Amino acid sequence: MGNYAYLAVLAGCAGCALWLEPVLRVNVLRRWRRLALTLLPVVVIFVMWDLAAIAAGHWTFDPEQITGILLPGGLPLDELLFFIVVPVCAVLGFEAVRAVRRWPAGDEQ
């Protein structure tokens, strides 16, 4: 098993963004279907991109920085989590700004 630097960075990102959910009541996690539909194309496209780059030898991961858990195609679990955590943090940030500024999204009831 490798190190956990990559996971520590992801935990830091999540920790800096997740407080927005309860404090500003942005309801990103409550609307999980909407979040899943937002994440799905991002995760699929970037996982395919990484797998192609790994297979071509253009992309590698420092074994000293990752857990060492590899998914099919040699994709580290840490990288898959990156494609989930970072977009969730971005959506939380966007929704927090929208909530504070009271900007409509256009899909309000």
C-alpha cells in the first residue's frame, strides 16, 4: 500500500467545501440525482481520457503519493476520487455564491 498524499489533498478540498452545504443550505447533496447527472459525464470522459493516456504511456502516477489501489486499466482509485471530489467542491462553491448573491439558476419552482 502506498502513501496517502493524494487522498489528503482530496480530503482537504472536501473539508473546505462541504461546510457550505449546511451553513448556506445550498442543497447540493440533498439533490443527489441532479448532482449525479452533473458528475456522470465528467467522470466518464475524464476516466476514459486517463485510461487512454495511461495505456499510451503518456500519463503516470507517483507511487509514493497514491494509495496503490489500482482499478482496471491501471487507474488509481485516488484519481477516480479526484474526478468526483473536485467537481462536487466546484458545484458546492458555485451554489454557495449563487445562494449568497441570490442569483436564480432558472430552474426554481
